[in-house]
Amino acid sequence: MPLTSVLLLSMALFCIGVFGVLSRRNAIGILLGVELMANAVNINLVAFSRFQGGVVGQVFAVFAIALTVAEVVVGLALVILLYRSRKDVRVDEANALSG
Amino acid sequence: MTHWLSLIVAAPAVAALLLIAVPASARLLVRWVSLAGALVSLFGSIEVARQYDTVAGGLQLVESYPVVPSLGIHLTLAVDGWGVSLLLLTGIIIVAGVMATWTLKDREKEFYIFLLVLVAGVFGVFVSQDLFIFFLFYEIAVLPMYLLIGIWGSSQAVTEAGPFRYVWKVLDIGGKQYAAMKLTLMLLVGSAFILAAMFGLYVAAGSSSFDLAHLGSVKYDRTLQLWAFPFLWLGFGSLAGVFPFHTWSPDGHASAPTAVSMLHAGVLMKLGAFGIMRVGMVLLPEGALTWAPLVGGVAVVNIVYGALSAMSQKDLKYIIAYSSVSHMGIVLLGAATLTPNGWNGAVYQMFAHGIMTGLFFALVGLVYERAHTRLIGKMGGFARVMPGVAVFFTLAGLSSLGLPGTAGFVAELLVFLGAYQSAHSWWAIPAILGAFITAVYVLRAVRAIFWGKGPSREFSELSDARGTEWAALWILGLSLIAFGVWPDLILVFIDRTTPDYLLLVLAGGAP
Amino acid sequence: MIVLPPLVWALLALFCPLLAAIFIGLFARYSGRFSSWLSLAAVLTSLGAAITLLRAQLARPERFLEETVRWLPQGGETLAELGIRLDGTSITMLVVVTAVATLVQVFSLEYMQEESSHAFGRYFGYHSLFVFSMNLLVLAPNLLQLFLGWELVGLTSYLLIGFYWRKPSAARAAVKAFWMTKLADMGLVLGLVVLFTHSGGFSWTATLTPEVATWVSGLLFLAVMGKSAQFPLHVWLPDAMEGPTPVSALLHAATMVAAGVYLIVRTFPLFEQAPDTLTVMTYLGAFTALFAAVIAVVQTDIKKVLAYSTCSQLGYMIAALGAGSVMAGYFHLTTHACFKALLFLGAGAVIHAVHSNELSKMGGLSRSMKLTTVTFVIGALALAGVPGLAGFFSKDLILETLYEKRLWVPLGLLLAAAGLTAFYMGRVVLLAFFGEPRSRAAEHAHDGDAAMSAPLIALAVATVGVGYAASRFAALIGASYAFHVGPVGVLGTALGLGGLALAYMVYGSGAVRLESFALLAPVGRLARSGGVDRAWQYGFRRIALGIAAAVGFIDRYVIDGFMNFLGWGTIVLARRLRRLQTGNVSDYVLAVVVGTIALVAWGLYG
């Protein structure tokens, strides 16, 4: 399996993530989009590690996954707080910072 | 290594720290701690003047502590003759200022904390020999002003909006927040210019040290000098009230509480002029020589324009504020002459005007506190109930119009001499005219406030000065006379240092 | 007789009044009596010292003494000095000043007694300060110190004119006097600066190039015009009569206004180098002499007559100095100090009795105020130039000087002024002291007590006697004097006597009615109009205040307006730009994505 295929896969995954983040109004959906983008990056890391030799990339990917978990924890906490205060998780409604 | 200079700078700062620990309800203690801090600085300044060897001259009482050695930043403190005289000025003004605001009623603790921090900055500027630290102290001196005016200032609809009512309303002109904001913004824009020029010099001098002596020993190329000097002139000049960047001064001084007006007009504006001379001219001789005609021309405009503006004002504080603009013009004119007499006169005028305007603002504060109005058209006959205030006001007025026997005369005479001896003799004529216009508006104000019939019944709370207010008035009034009768007390220091710096400028600027 | 070095006497004369002034200012103001005694003691000490110095000087007239100390440094060297110069010129003036000041203070003891204790003390405090300032000026060894004294006497003049500061007219008059003299003093400051720059010092013996000498002397003369009330800067002097009458006698007749003349006498070595200035002085002085005399004729206020008369006589002095005769000008200063102080104090006695300045409220005072009448008439005759009295000798000398120099136009003006002087003095004497009383107060008037009478007698004696001291006076100032009767002197005296006779015919016997001369009506109207004063007022109110108002407007709306515009513009712009912040997370993310893509594109292809 050539490197290009893997990169195409991760690119597709990343684009889906971006699309999700941009188009979703639900905060959880946006969070899922962000996760997809993060995992696209992880795939890249692992793929480059595999094709160039060495394990640094894989170690880094594992590290990133751990970080992503932490990020999800923070993100979901935010979503819960948002829900508690507004009874709603649609982000286009939460525009209190509008100028 | 002696520690007098760090003592002078630290005393107000330590007093401010102590004040944090003092409960706000202990109102008398708050005042005494502040006064103690101020007095330590004043006596320190007197001691420095006593120890300064006028035969040897140069920088004395040097102290140096590393701050960021890798960038060449050291906390280097030392005084020259100019510094000695300005330290004394600051000491006198802060002691009088604390005493004159003894009757303050609102959040005294915080007020005195900010005031003392500000003064520590002022002392720091006058003794710093490291440009970075100089600038740091400069900012410390400028910034507390925003809070001091914004919180403790007075708002009064003193200006008629005229055709620009809409803009006036949007900006809340006449309000204390407006004045505080305007002052801070204009001075910070000036600071940005200073910062740019400062780093320009630092890099051109090899990025190794901010030491003023080191920066002064480098001969900068002409291009740098020609852009950096106007930057410093504009930057420091905005604080010195250089036309047309003086407009923060009338609003700011009118809104500021008494002690802040005293300190700001009396000392802070001198920081600007001191910066132009000590940093701008001494470090950039070629720039100074090239731009001197502009600096002097603008100074002449300052003198006449400020005096005429003062003449047209109806609000007492505005009159005094514009008179500061006019008198700072005399300082700047003296600087621009690049002659020994002009420079002596410029520094002496910083001193004389500081005391004089300090006295003025102290008195205006007293009058305003009792009369609840600043419009001189409503006043009249006040000498009957406040004879002491009337006497001191007249004294301050006489000094501002340059009457012999007061400090103002010596300064003005020296600057006039310098102006006539400079390359632009005609400068002397508008400068002398400015002194005459000063006589017009000052005596008019004295007549309108203190003389004539009255006071009318609506002024029921008028009374003469009281307690510590007397002390403030006497300190300032006696200084005015003492330094007018015996100018050598101060001039001996100034005169020792002037030729050293002037020689640097004239030699460095020669092609 | 205490033997002390002259310098000590001079220092005593200088500093005793200053100490008195400081003491009164600090402690004694609430005890008026004590203040007055203190002030009097000080001025008597000064007078004693001055007389001692004069006696020593008369023995050796050519001696002079100069002691100075450094006042201002420049580069470690001396820039300016203060000190004392004792010579015939300064000692003579010192005696005049202290003598008149003593008499006036004695007179004031009674004249001002109705004032409150506080005001009484303040009055004598000012007087002490004045004597100090004047002595500082008189004893000056250089032009700078002379200027210090010059400004300080201006200050005391301001304070004393405004003594009744609750009266708006007095307050205005005080300020006006300060402004007018300060306006003229700009010339003196500039003159000092020019003199210093070109000669390296403030000495009046410097030798200058003709051009510089003309500038310096011209600038100095400008200040003299203000202080000595020469046309067109004379307008403050009549208004200065708002002050108490003894003040007018001392400051605005005998000494302070004569400081201008003294300045020229002192700095004559500079003026000598500038013939053009001298010419201007002669013509301007002569013109002022006549101009003020004409106005004096139509005044109804006794003090205003004397004030314009002072302008006129100062014009004589200036004209004499312009003609090159220090002796004539300075001698006239001395005699004028005696008889004009006498006249003012006499007028003061009258005002004190009648409680009015207006001639129309007086009349017939000779019956009840015998001593005042006699002394006033002596003064008036001296001013009119009646032979034998002091004014005759000095005025004769001035006319002779101009005659010798063949300055026909100024001489004609001065001769005309001489006739008019006699006429208006005759008018005042006749209207005030003779005829029928024209008010109740005038019927019940009476002479003052000893404190007011003694100075009148002393000054009357001086007015009679001082003219005979002309040759000793000349010796003191290093000039020569010999009395001789010349044609112009005879003419001047005849004009004076004629003026007196005409005054008698108009105001005494009523044989001549002025109304019958149609030609005089427009002159009278012009003299009453106060046109010069109105021109100054117009200049101040309309032009100066107008410019100030314009500058104030520009500052508020244009200069500051620009700053406000910047602030306002920032606010308006910010209001628009804030729309960019939608608060919608998706919008921000879109911006991030687009920005990233743009950056990558720029990195790849830029």
C-alpha cells in the first residue's frame, strides 16, 4: 500500500472533519468533527513513521491520542455547561460575544 | 557606594507599600505615612544637594545594580547638577502636595498610594542613567495619572460645545473620564515615539548597553539623528506640552485633583523637557542642531499662544493650565537656543515654574473647595475673607509674570539672554511679549477673584487657608522668593552641568 | 556724630525699610499704630543715612564708591552682580526719595487715621517696601539692579493704587498702571538683553557701536515713557489718582515716576552715544509737556490737574535730557519733587477737609485753611515759575538749554506749556481757595493737625530754598551751573506771570470770559475727550481680547478639535468594525480555515 493512498485517506477524513465543524449547529457534532480532524493527523503521523522507519511518529501519535482524550473531556464539559445554562447545545444560538 | 539616591526613589514607594497595610479607616495615619515618605525624599534631596561637589561636577553618588545584564540593562542611579535641582523641586512639590490635600475625603488611602508611586517614578527619571530604566520610571510616573484623574478628578461642564455639540456629547468633553483618557492616550502615543527612538539608538550603538554615557559616546550617523531626534522631541514634548500636542494639559489639569495638578504641572511636564534636553539633545547633537530652529520656533508659538489662550479663558483652572503651556514654552525655548544662558534658564525655569505652578494649583484647589465654582466671572472680593490666599496668589502671579525678586524673573531673564544670543535673535521678542501677556491675564484674574466688591452671599463657605494648607503655601511661597533673591542656591548646580552637556552637543554637532 | 564707613550707611538706608516691610508683613499688620512707627523709624534711619552720605559727598564731590557681589553665574564665571554705587548722582536722589518719603509718611499718620488698624498697617508696610525698592533702584551699580528696583517700585505702585481694592475703579486703575508700565518695560528687558549681548555686561558706561547704542537707548527710553508717563503711555497716571493722596504725592509725583528720568540720568553715557534717541526724547518730552498742560486746564478733579501737571513737568525733564543737559533735567527732577509733593499734600489736606476731589465742591478755603492755602500757593507759584522759587531756576535752566541748542520747535512747545502751567495752577488756586465756598463741607473745612501741617511747612521751605542750591547740586553731579538772565528766561517768566494774570482775570475777577473765544471750544472738547485713553481701551478690549478670544477658539475647536476628531473617528470606526464579531463559532472556524488555506497558498506560491 503506497503512502499516497494513506495520505488520501487522511485528507478525506480531515475534510469530512472540517465540513462537520463548519456545517454542524450541534456542539456535539462540532466536537466529533474536531475529533475526525485530529485522527486524520494521527493517521498521517503513523503513516510517515511506517514509511520512513523509526518509531518517533508512532509514539507521537499515541501521545496525541491521549491529548485528544483530554481535549474531549474539556469540550464535553463545556457542552454540558452550555446545556445547563441554556437548555440547548446549538452553537449558533450561543452568540453572546456578538459585537 | 552611597545609597542616597535609591533612598530618595524608594521612600515614596515604600510608603505606598506601607499604606496597603494601613486600614483605610485610619485616616490620619494614612496621611502621616504619606507625608513621611514625601519628607524622607525631600530631606534626601537636600542631603544630595549638600553632598554634590560643584567643583568636581559631572555624575556623582553613583549606584549600579544589574537588572538584565544580557541586554545591558542596569539600574544605574547618579545625579548631575540638573538632577540635583529637579530632585529638590520634586521633593518640595510632593511635600506641599500632600499637605495641600490633607482635607481630601474620598478613598484617601488609594489616592495617596497612587500619588506616591507616581512620585517614585518622577524621582527615578531624574536620577536614572540607563535609558531603559529611565523609560520605565517615565511610564511609572505617567500611568497612575489615569486613575488619579479618572477617580478623584472633578467633572464640570466647563466648555461650551459650540458647533460641535454632537462630537462633544459622544466624547463626554468636560468630564473627568474624558480628561483622564485624553491625557493618558496622548502621552502614551508620545511614549511610543520615545520607545521607537530608544531602540533605534540601542541598536545603532551596538545593542550592548542602555547606559546613557555609553549611548552618548557613540557618533550616530546623520540619517538616524535626523529621524530619532524629532521622535524624541515629539514623544517627550507631548508631556512637556509642546504645541500642538498640549491639548491634554488644560483638560487634564482642570479635572485633576489639587495634588495631582500640582505634581503634574509642577513636575511631570518637566520630565518631558528634561527628556528632550538630557536624552534628545545630548545623545543626538546633530539632530538637535539641525532641528533647533523648529524646536525654538514651536517654543515661541507655545509662549505666545499659551498666554493668549489663557487670556481668553473664564475658568480659573484653565487659565493656570494654559499658563503652564506658555511657561513650558520658555523652557523649550531656552533648550532650543543651545547657549549656556538659555540652558541654564531652561533648567531654572523648570524649577521656578514647578514651584510657581504648584503654588497656583494649591491655591486654586483651596478656592474651588470653598467657592464650589471655578468661573472667575462669579467670584469677586474674596480678599476680604481669604487674605492669605490672596497674598500667595498674587505672589505666584508675580513670579509667573517674571517680577524681580521671584524665581520666575531669573529664569526668564536667562532664557531671554540665551534667545537673543542664539542664532535666531528674534526669538527674544515674542518671548518677552509672552511675559507681558502673562501680566495681563494674571492681574486680571487677581482683580476678578480677590478685588472689587463682594463676596456675594452665595459664597457662604469661604475661609482662609487652614492648618497644613498654610504649611504648603508657605513652603512654596518662601521658595519662590528665596530662589528669586538668591538664585545661586540652585543655579550653582545647574551652571556646573550645563557647559558639560552643551559642549557635547556643540562638538558632536559640528560637521 | 557716628562715624561709619559710607557703605554701612548705604546698607542701612537700603535695608532698614526692607526689614520694616518684612516685619510688618509678617507680624505687625494687626497693629496699625505699631506698623506706622516701625515704618517711620526705618525711613528716618534711611533719611539720616542719606543726609550723612550727602554731607560727606559735599565735602568731596568727585568721590565715588562701588561694591558688588555675584548674583548670577554663567559657566562658573559671573554673569550679573548686585551691589551699591555711591556717587553724587545717587546720593542726591537718595536724599530726595527718603526726605519726601519721610514727610509723606508723617502726613499719612493723620491722613489715613480713619482706616482700620489692619489697613493702616498694610499701608505702611507698602510704604516701607516702596522705600526699599526705590533705594535699590537709586543705589544700583548697573542697569540690571536698576531694573530690579524699577519693577519693584512698579509693584508697590500697583499695590498702593489698589489700596482701596474694594472700589472697582481703584482695582482697575491699579491693574491698568501695572499693565501700561509693564508694556513699556518690555523695552527695558530687551534693552538689557541687547546691552549684555553686545557689551558683555550690564554697565551703563559701555561703549557701543552707533547702531547698537541707538537700539539700546531707544529700548530704554520706551520703558522711561511708560514709567514717566510720556505720551502716549501717560494714560495710567491720571487713573493712578485712585490711590490715597499721600501715595500720589510720593509715588506718582515726586519719586517713582521720576525714576524714568533718573534712569536716563544714570545711563546718560549710553544715551550720549545715540543722538537719534536724544532728538526723539526732546520732541516727545516737549510735546508731552504741552499736551498734558492743555488737558490739565480742563480737569475738574484737583488731583487730576496735578497728575497731568506731573506728566507735563516730566516732559520738561525728558526734553532737557534730550537736549543733552543732565544738570537741567536732573535739577528739575529735584525741585519738582519738592513742590509737586507739596502741592499733592496740600491737595490731600483739602480733600481730607472737604471729602471730595472735585473743584466744584471747594472754594473759599483760604478763610478756614490758612496754612494749607499759604503752602499750596507757594507750591503753585513755584510750578508756575515765579522768580525766586525753586521751579523758576530749574525751568529757566531747561529753557536756556534748548535755546542754546537752537531747538526752536521744542522750545516753543515748552514756552507755551509754561504759560499754560501758570494758567491752570492759577485756576486751581482760585477755584479751590478763593471765592465763595461751593459746598457745606468747604464752609466747615479746617487745617490739619501737626502731623499734616509739619510736612507742608517743611516742603514749602524746601520749595523756596532748594533753587539756591543749584551750584552745589551741579558740583555733586559733576556739572557746572551759573545763573544768568537770558532772553528766553525772561520770556518764560513773562509767560508764566501772564498765565497767572489771565487765570486771575478768568477765575478771580471775572473780567475775561473763556466762552467768548470760539476758537477754544474744540480744543476744550478734545482735551476733555480722553481720546488717547479711549484708543488704548479700544486696543485692549477689541483688539487684544479679540485676538485672545480667537486663539482660544482655535485651540478649543481646531487644535483640540482635531484631537477630538481623532478620538471620535476611532469610536465611529470601531462601531462599524465590531459587526465582524458575530459571536458565532462557525464563523470563526470558517475564518480560521480560510486563513489557513490562504497562508498555505501564500507559502507555496507567494
